[in-house]
Amino acid sequence: MARDLPDLSDLAVPGAEFRIRATPKAARDRIEPGDPLRVYVTAPADKGAANAAVLALLAKALGVARTRLTLLRGASARDKRVRLD
């Protein structure tokens, strides 16, 4: 996992939804703040591995448990919608 993640803890409000543009098979794991959040993961887009990596990386940047994030839309697309429960 990346060590230089942005601190997104100010966005960690229950019920918040995040628009994400995911890029699998990147050179390194990282997040670029903005709207949408650009999330780059090294995992391939195979059998949900990239989705799991995106959610884990986002949870780490938000400072919350991975189980608090729910993928609402975009399971098989690059554009995703995630909710913080």
C-alpha cells in the first residue's frame, strides 16, 4: 500500500458519497484528490481485485474501516460511486 496517501479524514462523514475514477494496473497505489477522486491501484481488474484494492485504499485515506464503505455503482466500470456508512 502507498505510504503517501492524502489525508481525507475531513471527508469521513457518515452518509457521504464519493465519485471515483479508478485506474487498475497502475505503477503504484495512490489517490489524487478532486471530484471525482482519482484512485490508482496496482491490482488488475480481474474478479473484483481492483474494486477491493480501491475500497481498501480509500478506507485508509479516510481513516475508517474498510467495512464502512459500500460500492453503490460501478462494479465493472472505471467510474464508481461509494458511500461511507
